[in-house]
Amino acid sequence: MKYLTPLVSITLLSACAVGPDYQRPAVDIPASFQYASNNAKQDTLDTEWWRQFNDPVLDQYVQEAVQRNRNLAIALANINAAAGQLTVARSALYPSIGYQAGAARGLSSSERLAGGQRVSNSYQVAGNVNWEIDLWGGLRRQSESANAQLEASKQARRGVLLSVAGATVQTYLQLRGLDQQLRIAKDTVNSYQRSVELFELQFKYGVIARITLEQVRSQYQEAQSNVPPIEKAIVSTENALSILMGRNPGPITRGKALDALTAPVIPSALPSSLLSNRPDILEAERQLEAANAQIGVARAQYFPQISLTSLAGGVSEQLHNLLKAGSSIWNLAAQASGSVFSGGSTQGQVKTAEAQTQAAEQRYLQTIQQSFADVENALSSYQADGKALNSLTQLVNTNVEYSTLASLQYNGGLAPYLTVLDAQRQAYSAQQSATSARVAYLSSAANLYLSLGGDWINQLEQQSSIKPTQN
């Protein structure tokens, strides 16, 4: 019984760990979002929202991006590295078993002084066990910190999945918007070219003055100058989409036209749901947990480290007698080591760990507040972009009517051609602005889903684990 008491005491002590246990900080969560829509639907948050655009080509691009994107491959490598660090940290909790073997041949100094010439051989083989007893829990805190870092790296990858899916959708929307703007610009150029040809004939036969012809030519040349910047932007956007999908830059197949894409329905969520939905919040919390565990790692250095070592094997002058009876050797030892004076090094490490934990806590709280702002901004943008699109759609109709009436008045001799030019320029500008507004409206719907997070990220994780077919 007297031998059992110290063992029980050591076991009880080793069950404890120095340093604070992690507790989630108190968070001030608003009851609801200020710009939440009354028409929002609760059951849409966890769906694959990009499929609501009803474009199979876009669906294919999102799937390809989550399977081939290079940033996702980097994030996966970071997870594997963190898993390796966790294995290293956990291995310190267990005994390490090793071996050693050696052979020596020589003439000792005592033999030489005695006049002898006998050269002796020595062979040795032994196994050894080393174990640091985690009496104060420092090694367990290190393992706890490594595990939290692993979980943080998993959340970081989920965050990359969110970003890749969002960037793929938004880049595709921008591309379809540029395609529509290019079509409008080229249709306008063709229309103005026909006007130039007609007015040149009228000038040739003296129907119109030269100034009117030059006005028409100026309008045509201005329309031509609008085409190259759009074509340049299309190439850049195509290349950006290719990189997102892990492709080399190249042509991109189109799906439905911009006007044929349907906007996703607005999801409904409470601010508190962000704590479990947003990868950046979950990552920040795991980083806080890892930093908190490092306080225990630092505090454990105040206490002595206790190690057990043992060795067993054989030694002999003849190799064939190495493992026979009478040649065995063994050793068992316990060692305690610690610092009496370190010039404040341990205290400084503890203070550093505590300060880093405080900083991690503030980053966690800041991430939560920023997530609330992201959702509010997305909700506000969706409503504002919807109103802007409605207004610009009406403006397009008005300017088209204005352009038609101006042409009729000019042909009837009731208005100068400058009125026609002004009406046509306004119609063209309204069409281009309406196209941009539709892209913004669809993108703001995507941004809302991205800001809320949801189970759809887990569905993307399943897709990303499927190896794509090699072309």
C-alpha cells in the first residue's frame, strides 16, 4: 500500500494541467439584422445557391474550381502540415523506444604500461526507453494547441472554398455583363455605320450640310472607340476565370445570357447563426484556443521536468557471445531537471503567451463584428442594387422612346440633328448602365450567401474531394 500511494499521487497530479482551460468569450450579438428582408426564406441558406442562377455552365465552372483551384491545394497542404505537427506534439506524451549498437577494437593504456600487447574487442547492443512524465500538463497543452491549429487550418480551407465559389460566380457574372455590353456597343456601331452611309449619300446629293455629316461620323467614331476597352476587359476576365478553375488562360465557354439568369432568393438567418456558419469566425476561435493553450505550455516551465530512462542489452568481447547469459547489461534511472534562475526568461514567455491570447481574443471578437457588418452591407447592397436596376431599366425604355421621337422630329424638320445625337448617346449610356446594374444586383445576391456562410460549404468540401477527369 505504501508503494501505491506515490503512484496514485502522481496519477492525480498528471490529470491536471497548468494554465487556463479555454472558454468562449462573451459576445454581444444583435437580435436581428437591420436590413433583413421580410421576403427572405429560411430553408435556402444551406442550399447550393449558385444553382439558382439556372445556368448549367456556371454550375460546371464552380465544381471545376473547387476541384482544381491552386489556393485550395495550398490550403489542403497546410492542413496536412498542421496534422503532422499534431502528431509530433502527441508523440511527446508517450515513451520513445530506441536501440543502440556498437563495436570497438583497441589497446588500453593500462595494458600498454604493463607491457602487454593484447588488443581487445568490445561489442554492445541494447534497447532503450525514454519517457518524460507530463506531470504538470505542459505536453498536453502543447498537444491541445496543435489540435486547435489543425482545426483552424481546416476552417481556413473552408474559407478558401467560400472565396473560390464566390469569386467564380462573380467573375462569370462580370464576364456575361461584359459580353452584353460588347453586344450593345457593336450593335450601336453597326447602327451608326448605316447612318453614316445614308448621310454620305444625302450630302453627296446636297440634301444635308457637311456639318451634319461630320456630326454623324463623329458619333460613329466615338461608338467605335467604346469597343476595344470592353474587348480588353473580356480577355482579362476570361483569364481570371481560367485561373480560378486551375486552367491555363484560354477561351471560356458561355452559358445563358445575362438577362436570362435568375437571381437567387434571399436567405434568412439570425446574427447568432454566423458563429457556427462563417469559416473565418470558426478559424479565429480555434486560433484563440491554440493561443490559450500556449499559456499552459509556458507556465509548465516553472516546474521540474521528470524523465524516466532505461537500457537493457548485452556487451561482450566476442560477437557470438553477445546475447548469451552473463553478458547482459541494464540500467534504470529517473531524472528531474528545472531552472533555478533564468533571468526572467520563463516569466517573459508566460507574459508573451498571455498577451498573444489577449490579441487572439480581440481578433476573434473583431471578426465577429466584421461578419455582422458584412451581412448588413450585403443586405443593404442587395436592396439598393435592386432599386437601381429597376430605375435604370425604366430609364432605358424612356431613352429609347426619346431617341425614336427625336429621329422623327429631325426627319420632319422640327429638331436639329444634335437632338438626335443627344438622345442616342443617352440611350446607349442607359443600356450600358443597366447592364452593369444587373451584374451588381446578381453579385449582391451572391455576396449575401457568402456573408452568411452555411452548410453549402460542406457540400463544396465533398465535391472538392472528388478528383476531376484529366483532359
